[in-house]
Amino acid sequence: MSTVEDSLVVGLESALAELGISGVKVVVEVPTDTKNGDFTSNVVLIAFAKSKELGIKNYGSPFELATKIVEILNSKFIPQNSAFSKVEKAQPGFINFFLSKKALLERLNSILESGEDSLEKTMDGKRVIVEFTDPNPFKEFHIGHVYSNTVGESLARLFQYQGAVVRRVCYQGDVGLHVAKVLYGMMAILPVIPAEPVRLWRKPESTKGDPDFHQDDTIADKINELEEKSLKERIAFMGQAYVLGSKLYEEDESAKKEIHELNAQVYKITQGSQDNPGVKELYEKGKGWSLDYFETIYARLGTKFEGYYFESKVGTGGVQIVSEHIKDGIFQSSEGAVIFPGKKYGLHDRVFINSLGLPTYEAKELALAPAKYRDWKYDFSVIVTGNEITEYFKVLLKALSLISPDLAQKTRHVGHGMVRLPSGKMSSRTGNVVTGESLLDEVKKHILEQFSDMTEETAEKVAVGAVKYSFLRTGVGSDIELDIDESVNFDGNSGPYLQYAYVRTRSVLAKANVSSDLLKIDVVRMTFDIENEEEAVLRQLFRFSSVAQSASIRLNPSILCSYLFDLAHKYNLFYARHSILGSAKENFRLALSLGVSQVLERGLWLLGMPVLEKM
């Protein structure tokens, strides 16, 4: 909370005390619409109920109580506080505060001096770990992963802006049936582009008499051939193999049995077994190709992870934790498996160790929390996933709270919605999947079709900004149907609109060629009137620090998106109605442009969006 907000809390507490009302927590917020003031409080609604409890019967409604409080504030608080020009009441019992011209101009100067505007670092020195994206090796990096990456990266930056030391980590499922299906598909029909397929795992009935079947071809031979292909070709090959493996798993009982056997082999390999060197080599190569490919997407999205965790490395720890807590009743044996009795707590029962004695995803996740804490003694842990596993996380966090209450208390799960394109829901099982790379490429293509003179580099940055803003502008938990045309609309509520607004401010400042040091406003000597459009921009600038703080506290970057769009809109309206260069108020308007430029730059960075100097 800023000094200004602190003073409001004190003022409201004093007014309530004067009326004999105590024991009420005062909360001050930044309203969505500046018509409702620069700050607002609903404390009257709470205080009214408290007054009845205390036997104070002077007020028939919250609005009557608000009227009395406003009278006290206008007579005592406003005259003593130059930061505010007026205070008003609003139905049913809100109190709205409006900043003075002096306060607005002083905040502008503060922005010009600091380059960014955070008066208080609410997370100063806190160690925060943010886990996000979490793609599985051997599977596609789809648009849901882009969504998770976008949310996680923005949250990490918001925490950094509030003074936290942030560690970005990624947790990846490198074991499981999906891996076995890919490996089986790779070995069942291994495409050697552009040669005919060569079968390596077993000879299905369909291959009898196939002249292209070579029994003596080894996995190592085929790996060497694949290594000569581009990374993109290798990834495409693995995608084809997954589709094939999934199809055989569902349609061929013998294949299904072999895939389960292969799954067990892979698990043993990750625990150090050397029994099947051919499978081991193919597994390690495929995993390496996946991870290398993921890094190319992270580079496009502007994310650099400081740590990686894998399911294969936490499985044993998960079994150990669960086994240790059967005796105390946290977990229970059930039909040869071990479950967490979630129904006991109003949740779902979930299997943590299956009947084969293997850890499920739940058990591995349970072991992940202490593993992350050992590596990074965090004060706060945020895990970003799709909201389809929100209920699962409720069970997990409940189990964690019984085993390690401190870690559970430090942990928050953020579930984001699903992403759909007009064509329908994604499905990697069928091969009908929209990859993150293809989405970025498609948006980039749309931009280049609109602006044929735009460079590839600029179009790439605009595309990334368009996609990220489309994901973030809606509340994190909501499903999204991504309209590509809308996402690249330079005149709408879009990423390119914000990027262009920033470019406009830089263009104005470049034409003026004035040092930023010369743009400081002499508040005391300023005699000219401030136009409505100028005041609207000033009020919006003042709100930035509080909005960024609110977005980090609520784990919701959409709050910042709304703010930045509003700021860009207000500045564009000012720009359209008032001349800047050569006007009598040139220095002031340049100072205003510089303030907007600096806040937009910081805001775009907080959203993880590229900043452009020109478009």
C-alpha cells in the first residue's frame, strides 16, 4: 500500500472513531472506472452492520452513514491533505476519493525521475518459485502450453516488480504411457524421410511380405539417420509416432500389452537399469530432441527457466512419502493400491500408488514440493496449470497440508482456462493438435499480410504480443476462443494496440529531441489549466503502482491488461485532440507523453510482451 492509500485508511478510521464505531478493518481499492474516484472504499457497508452491533441507531441505511462520514472527511481530512481535492459518497454506501492536481503532477514527476513507479515493494526480498508451462517430452508443445507460459511468465515478472527474488521452473512428464506410445510408434514404423518406412519393434501382421521390412536394421542405425534431420523434422516424426502408438494401443491388444511392457522398461531405465540399451538410447535421444525443441519456443516467448524437474526423478520420493504416512492414516490401502481418502475432507479419493506399486502423477507431485523447497528455500510457491486439474490440486494440497503444513501454506495453484480456435477443441491423441509454434506462425502470417512492408523481426514481436495479450486480457480461469483477426487488430483491445501506443509516444519524443531531465514539472509555479484529456491521462498514470500491486496479489494479470488498454486509449484520445509540438504547453505535454511511454514500457514488460521502438 502506498503512502497516499495509508493516509486514506487513517482518515477513514478517524472518521469512524469520531462516530463511535470501532473494530472495522478499512480497505482502500483502486476502482475500475476513474469516474468512481481515484480510490474507493466499501468500509461503510461493513461499518453500518457494526454500528447496529454496537447499538448505534442513528443511521437508517449505509448511505446515511456514508453521508455523515463524508461530512467529517470534507471538514477535517481534505483541508489537511493536499493530495486530495474532494471526497464523495455513492450508493449503496461507497466513499470515493479524488486526487488533487498537485498530487497528480507530483506523481508524474516521480514517474519521470524513476522510470518506473512502484512506491512500495510489497514482496521485497521474498523468495518466490513459479512453476509453469510443464510440457511433456515426447508430446506436442500445444497452445495450452503457450497459455500456461504466458500466465506464469507474467506472474513471475509481477512478483519481481514487487521486489521478490523469483525462480522460474518447469516440471515435465518424461515417463508414462505417452512416452511408451511414442517409443512404440517410433520402433513399429520408423519413417526415414524420404525413404519408405522401416519396422523395428515387432512385425505386425500387416507387414507380412513387405519388401521394405528389414530385420537387421538396428535402433542405433535409425537414430543416426534421424540425427541428420532438422530438429523440426525429428519433432514431426515423434508426433507421427505418438499418433500411431495411440492408435495401436486402442485397436491392437497385443500392441497394448507390449506398450505396457515398454512403459515398465522406460521406468526402469530412468531408475538406472541398463537391460535394454537400444530402448534407452532411443528414449534419451527422443527426450533430448523434445527439450531442445521446447527451448526454441521459450526463446520466442521470452522465457528463461532457472530449473527443470522431471517426473522420473521424483517418483521414488513420492512412493516413500506415501508409504511413510499409511500408518498415521493419511493414506489408506485399497484393493492393492494406496489412496488418499479425499471424501473424508469433501474431496475425491485419489490413487497415489497403483496396484503395481508404481507412483501415480499425484504421488510424484507430492514429492515435487519438498524437492523444490530443498533447491530453493522459497517463501511462496505458485503452480500454473490448466484448470482441468484444479480439483486434483485441491486433493494434492490437502494431502500436503497433513504431511507438511508449512509447504502447503506457502503454495498456491493457479488454474488457467482452455484455449480453443473456431475449428474446435484440441486433441493430441488424434493428431488434431494446434501446436504453439503453428499458432505463433499463423498470427505472424496474418500480420505480414496486413503490413507487407513490416520486417519479419517486427512481425514476430507483434505476433507474440498479440497472442500473449489475447490470453491475459481475460481472467486467468476463463476458457478462451482465440480469434486471430481480433488479436491482431491495431484499433481494438489487443496487444498490437498497446505496442503501437508505445511506439507513438516514442515517435513524439524523438521528434521533440528534448532531454527527459528538462521535462520535470514545476508544480508550484504551474498556472495553466489542465484539459480534461490531460487530466484523464494523469489520473491513469497515478494508478499504475496500485494496479500492478493488485495484479500480483490477486495472481491475475488481466487487471493490468485492462489498465494498460485504458491508459493507451486515454493517451490516444489526448493525442488526437491536442497538439503537442509547438503548442504553448509543449513541455508539459511532452512530459505527459514521456510518463505514458515509461509506464507502457514497464506494463508491457510485466505482461511478457515485446516492446517495439517502431512498427
